[in-house]
Amino acid sequence: MVKHSEFWGAVEAVFGSAYGRSLAQDLVLPELDATCVQALDRGVAPERVWALLCEETERSDAERWIFRSDPRR
């Protein structure tokens, strides 16, 4: 399970701080008919939102799993 903090950390790591926040606020994820921010506010699991964001923006497998690269896990 991905935490909200992990979601935002992955957004920043993959897209950069400014662009990542802009994507999360502006890009509508067709499957949810909502932006990332709207979906999270509605209670959609951060892991699902992240997966859909990665799919919509055609991220690589390495980028999709960036939140799992913490060696403490």
C-alpha cells in the first residue's frame, strides 16, 4: 500500500517539483474522470492514482516503481 507521502515523493522524483504538482492538479486521468488531486480527495488509493498517472504519461517500469526503491523496505 502506498502512502500519500510516498505518492507525492514519487511525483516529485519522476516529474520534478513544479511540473509534478502541475500534472497532479491539471491532468485528468480518463479512467477516474478526475485529476490526481481530485481522485486522492475522493479517497482513491494513492497506488491506483500513481499507476494511472504513470500509464497516462507513459512512464518506464523503473519510474513506475520509484517509491519502492527505498532500501529500508
